[in-house]
Amino acid sequence: MAQKRSIGFAALWLLAALIGMAAAPEPVQAKAGAWADSEHSSVRLISAVDAVGEADALRLGLEFQMQEGWKIYWRSPGDAGFPPRPDWARSENVASVEMDWPAPKRFSIFGLETFGYEQEVVFPLTVALERPGEPAVLAAEVEYLVCSDICIPGSAEVALELTDGAATPSRRAHAIDRFQARVPTGSDVAGLSVLGAAVAPAEEPDKLQFQIALASTAPLGDLDAFVEGPETFYLGKPSIAYSEDMSQALLTYQGGGVEVAALQGTAVTVTATDGARALEARATVESGPLTLDGGATPTQNRPGSDRASETAGLFAILGLALLGGLILNLMPCVLPVLSIKLLSVAKHGGGDRRVVRASFLASAAGVVASFLVIALALIAAKSAGAAIGWGVQFQNPIFLSFMTVVVVLFAGNLLGFYEIILPQRLTDRLARSGGGQASETSLSGHFMTGAFATLLATPCSAPFLGTAVGFALSRGPGEILAVFIALGIGLAAPYLLIAAAPRMATILPKPGPWMVKLKFVLALALLATGLWLATVIAAIAGTDAAIAVLALACLAVGVILTRRLEGSRLGRVAPVLSAALALAAIAAPSVNGVAPTVDRQAPEIAEGVTWIAFDPAVLRDHVAAGRVVFVDVTADWCITCQVNKERVLESDEIARLLATPEVVAMRADWTRPDPVIADYLASFGRYGIPFNAVYGPGSPRGVPLSELLVHADVTAALAAAAASGSALAARLAER
């Protein structure tokens, strides 16, 4: 019993270790100044680099965190308020500071329209240095206004010192990049453009009607626009008319503060947002009114603009999360744990239904509890400004070695070397939940089965899962918790089904000698999973580290076996020694260091297709030149990515298309952390892989594809992206 209990504590310790590693950021130094706290908000400076390096300018950020229900204002606050106003006079070795403004959100209350930010915002800063290469201090006194039902002026003194040395990326780089991606851009990047702006007299005296016509390369869905004009100029909330294909929109505002004649012929700044896309453009005001093609009728209810729509959208996302979690059971990443699932069902053949129900409820609890742990870890990582995403922990060699140890321990368990159980107190509680009929081993084993299934599921992205996770990780803690709990319930659905109908398990033959053979086969499947994990460790930390992890993990299992030898001195200390070997296996990659970086510029040739390294600037150049670009974001640890390659991308049909001169195949390898790839995924609202997108003259913004590729979708996307009349378009039309 002592042996079992020690192994149980070790298993629980390994599960708890996941809390700190599920969203482990890249091992780089954080660079941030101290928080300047007030009752409702906090302000600080953060840096994208650890030191000044040799560059003429640095990327920093002015970060605000607001309490729930409080907000600060955009550069043009609307009908009330004022924006943050930093004074950089106290800075040292700083020539100038340019601050960018991420696209704001509209707040409508009591007929007043204001624009700003809630929860958090980072204002990206470009800091030009007087003497490049020398230490610099960025310091400011920031005046701002924070508002809820009341408004409170705030003042914060913030500072951040950067020493000389290599300008290596810091943990805060991702936070700056996230909000830099929200800074409005030109029409070529945003996929939005202003067709015209016009003003006309309104029915009420001293009022005016202002209109903006917008066009989009993708269907519009959550449109708003903010207009900056003369100082006294103001506008209300717009009504919006859409064209039939949702590619154009006419926004009509009621406003005033300036004469109609005085506004005509002047230039205004238009900031338009549609979901994650944001445009900033100048437009000359003409005489109105404007019209849209097709004569669309304006409606006051913009898609996704009111709270009812947001609530309905959240419930829809939760539905997708449930469905995505259910489908996740069929994904390749979860197939290795099929061995434990099969054993879970088979061992109950001919058993008591109450025992079956309690055991499978424990498995479901293990799944949901693990998703809750992952959600909390992601919330903590996001709050710390680290890069987050679905499966990013598989970029961490320490996590991979942890998983390898767990897999080998489970394999030893299936081979009958020992039993992995939970501590007695938790086991008793689980047993009571099963009416006292379930054994200690069955309940604890099923709980660990659920947790293990969740761990192996995290590098996979199933249909609907990417949409749900992307929504959650772009929102606040409440949405993250809700979506991840829904994912857990979806993944646990098979367990819940058997718990509701235990006869499905009890009709199987009673356990007997055939179970021994089944356990042996399933243990081999788990060991194969361990070998796969070792190959991923080798790609990140080197072959020596991978061999060390496997050897130490197997040695830990071997040491436990000495407990069976009568009078063995080694057997007396086997639990402690085995735990030490497991810890050594987990730490082995950190001792070995990271493997040398592969030349990302070297092309990869597969099935006649030359894949070049992902580069956003090169991608835009190819699209501007009229070529079609196929982007594949993949990783060695993503099994679904490998399935997509084998079944679709390297098939004869698709490979021939990707090898044509008009198509550029571009591959982004996310095996290791890469903020460029993380930001690229975030621009599509995605936080996991596989991810594929097709660009071209017909789709300059890119068309994302489903997580599971099919030939028809790839060819359809290539056809939509190809230039009209091109050889590629003609070839695809013949198909």
C-alpha cells in the first residue's frame, strides 16, 4: 500500500505541474516597469526587447489595466472624456516617442457616444534614441481619465530602463504585437476602403446628416466607423445599410456642431473597424446624400453591436465548443489514449452498473478538471503578457519531457508493474460519489485517464474547436473559462454517455486472460506515443536530450520493479529513487539546452513542391505581383498537421497544383515559439494549428481553410484566389 500511495502522490504531483506549464511562455526575460496603481486602473511601461542593442529605435508599450466596468478613452474620445496624455520630458537618451492608437470600441449611454478601451490596452510606442547602443530610460507622467458611471482623473508616473547589450525579444513582445495588430492600417492590409463621404442638411434645424460608404474584400459582419473632423464636429450612432453580398456598406449619422457648407470640401479622418480588421483613411467630404448599389435599406441594428447579440453569440460559441470537444475524440492526437479508453470499457464487462457509472463520471471529472486547469493557466499567462494559444505548451521541451514520463508511467501501469492511484483522501471522496461500490484503483485510474486524454488532445485542432478557442482567447477570463469548460464537457461526452447508460459497458465479456493480452498491446501503443514525443523533443532540444529523457523515464520504471525482489536493498528506496529519476528526466532538456536553430530560409522540397519559409512581407510582395500564395502553419508536435500533409498537401492532385509557377507554397514552422507566427494566427482570430490560408489577386486578405483539409476546399480556395484569366484559373476551371 505504501508503494501504491507513493506512486499516487507522484502522479498527482505530475498533474499539478501542468498548471505551471500548460501555457508556458518562451524562456526569455520579462521586461516591464513597475505598475502605477490606482483604485480602478494600473499603468506601466513594457518593452519588446531586453536591451537597446544597436538599433536607432525601440519598440515599447504603454500598458493600461482597468477594473471590470471601467474604461479609458481613444485619441478622439467622442462626446465626453479625454485621452491619455503622456509627458516624456524625464526620459534619458530619447530623441522622440511616437504612440500608436489601437482601434477603439464604441460606448453608447444616455444618447452620448464615446470611444475607448475596457479591461486592457497597450499603446505601442516607437522610441527613437539620441545615441544608439547606449542605455536609455523612458519615463513619463501620464494624465488620463478613467470612467464607469462616474469619471475619475488619473495620474501615473511610469519608467523603464533598458541597458546596453543584445536586443533579444522579451516576454512582453507578444502583448505589444497583439495591440499593434489592432492599430488601423491602410486599405491594402485591412481589406477595407472608403468609397466616399458626404454631408447634407438634416430635418432638424442646426443638424446635419453625414454619410460614409465603405467597401470590403470580405463579407462585412461587425462594422463601425469613427470620424474625426473639425473640433466642434460631432456625430451620433450610425445606422448601417449593407449591399446584398455584404461587400459594401453605407453608414448614416445624425450630427452637428458645424455648418453643412463649412464641412463640404474638407478632409476628415475615418477609422473603420470590422471585427479584427481596422482601417484608417482620409476622405474629402462631398455634398450628399450617397447611395449604395442595390438600394439597401438602412437598419439601426448592426451585426453584433448590442448586448443581446453578444449574448446570443456567446451561446453559439459555447455550442461550437461542445461540438468541437466531441469531435476532438476522433482526432489523431487523442488516438494514443484510445488504449486507456478501451481498457476502461473492457474492464467493466459483466460488472455492477453503479460501479461503471461512478468510474466513468470520475473520467469525465478528470477531463473537465484538466480543461479548467488549462483555462486558468492561459488566463494567468495572458494577464502576464505572454504568448498564448491552443497547444503552445508542446513548444516547451520541459512539458514534452513531462508528457514522456507520464506516458511511460502509464505504459508500466498497463503492463502490471504497479498501479497509478490518487491519494487515499481523494480516492475515498470519489468512492463515496459512486455509492461506495467503486474500487480505489478504478476511480483514480479513470480520473487520471480523463486528465491524460486532455493532455494529449491539446496539440490537436478539430473542426469548430479553432473558432471557439479563438473567440475565448481574444476575450476576458469569464469567456475563457466558459468556453474551456464547454470543450471539456464535449470531450467528456463519451464518458458521460456510458455513465448515463452503463449497460453499454457491462454487456462486454467479463475480464479474464484476454485482458492481459489487450493490456500488453495497448501498452505498446503508449510506448509508441512516448517515442513520438521524444522525436519532438529532439527537434527542439536535440537528440541527446530526447535519449536522456527516454532512458531516465524507463529507468524510473525499472527501479520500481526492484520492489518485487525479496530482500532488495534498492527496492527499499525505490519510490524515492524513481521519483528522482522522473524529475531528472523532466529536467534533462533544460540541462542540454535548445538545439541549434534550423535555417528557416532554406527551402523544403516535398513531393515536387518547393516550400519557402513564411515571411509576411514576402507574402504581400507575391500577392501584389499577381501570384497565389498557399500558407501552411504546422509543427512537429501537431499530429493533425501531419495527417493534412499526408492526405491532402502531398497528394498527387494538390501537389501538382502547388508546384505550378503561379503558386507560391509558404510554410510556417511553429514547432518552437515564434511571435511572428503567433501574431499571424491571431490576425485571423486563431490560436492553434493546423492553420492554412490561400492568398491571391482574388483573395488579397487571405481565405482561411478548415482545420481538417479536404481536396475540394483547397482547390476551391485556389480557384477563388487566382487572377481572372490566368493559366491557373483556366486549369482549375477545367476540373
